[in-house]
Amino acid sequence: MTDDSQRNFRSVYYEKVGFRGVEEKKSLEILLKDDPLDIEKLCTFSQRFPLPSMYRALVWKVLLGILPPHHDSHAQVMAYRKDQYSDVLHALTVVRFISDATPQVEVYLRMYQLESGKLPRSPSFPMEPEDEVFLAIAKAMEEMVEDSIDCYWLTRCFVKQLHSKFRDSLPQLPKAFEQYLNLEDSRLLSHLKTCSAVSKLPYDLWFKRCFAGCLPESSLQRVWDKVVSGSCKILVFVAVEILLTFKIKVMALNSVEKITEFLENIPQDSSDAIVSKAIDLWHKHCGTPAHSA
């Protein structure tokens, strides 16, 4: 039996007896012992497999550039991050932009605004759409990460990646969604077009907020594994799978308002299955990244 076939046999066996991911966890632990860490291999791993929850924050911090690849620098760099967090927090408190009563996610937003030169003249100024996106992502991240300093840096760098690396790709996602939904279920797409719903779907919730506030965090973090490691296209397949999963319900709705309202508030109990099927669809249409050993 070749190494690959042995590995596949073991993976199938583990999955059958309820130990799916045992080998993947071991593989990741080996990758995390590399010094310096191999960013490309960690990206490939994250694209292929869900990250074990005990290592997720560490891998995300490395992939988002919060931590450097060299292990011996991690403690010092995180100490700098902590000091910077404290300094910005203190500055906002001194100018009375935040207080003890300010919700934590809004504190993160004000810190981000101050550091990026976008702090408004007064905290009473209305929020911009991009501020609402930041708050939604921060709120979801807060459920995934316990430490407030980690939460701020992960949110900040996740949003920064959306604005830089994915700046040109994100506006193309609605068109890609239409293309792949047509391949998977042309009748469903025709129904949406008949209802004039295609241009009114909750694309901001799906593609700007990356499903924050739409999917529960336990499912959402598996989607964000792919986004953090370099693929925003996974978002398209989550949207397609939501439509396929709730096809009967959507086909029974005949107004754009009802379709949009339903898709903005989908039932939460199907979310794990939706994400698993979406990842399968993504691999089907876009291929599986080559395994990095």
C-alpha cells in the first residue's frame, strides 16, 4: 500500500469511528514546530482542513501578520502588541472618546479608527457603513477569542485584509455567486430573477461582513479559516449553499422583500451542514490545494 493510500485508508477509518481530523491535528502540530513557520504550508493546511480550535488563534495570528514566523520573537512581539493596545486605549480614555460604559466592540472600533486616522470629531457622529462592518466582525470575533488584546488585533488585521488583499475581489463576488448558482440550480436562479431579487440579495452581509451576524460563530470560524488563509471565494459557495439548502422555502416566496428578509435571518440549526457542503462545493469548483508535507 502506498503512503497516500495508507493515509487515505486511515482518514476514512478515523472518520467512520468518529475521529475525523486526528491525522490533520498531528500534521498541523508538525507544521507548528517548524522554525521559522512556513506560511505557505500553513495556508495550504488551512485551505484543506478546518483548524483545531486549540490552534486556531495562533495560526490566524501568524497568517494575518500579527506574529512573525520565528518562534523566539513571539513573546516579544505580543508584548509590543499589548503595549500598543494599552497606549491607544489610554489615549481614547483621556480624550473621553470611550468610558467604562462603552461596549467592548465599540472600543475596538474607536481604537481602529484612531490608528488608521479615521476617528470622527465626536463619538456622537453617526456610524459609517464600514464602521458597521467592523462592529459585526468584531462582535463575531469576540465570541471566538477570549483575550481582548487578541480579539482586537485579529479583528483589525482581518478587516485590513478585506480592504487590501481582497479589495478588487470582493466587488466581483455577487457576479460569481450568480454564475455558480446557475451551475448548481438554474431553476432557483430563474426564480430569483423573476422576483427581481438577484440585485437585492444580502450581499453586504455575505461578502462585506463575511457572514458575521448571519452564521453562528461555531460554523463561521470554519469559513474564516479559508478567508484568513487567502480565499474570499469561499464566501460565494456559502451563499450558494444557503440558497440550495433553503430552496423549497425560497421558491415559495414571491416578493423580493420576503426573500431578502428570510436570507438575512436564516435558521441557525443547519449552519454546520451548510458550511461543510459549501466547502465541498468550493473544492469541487476551485480544486483542492495540493497538500504541503
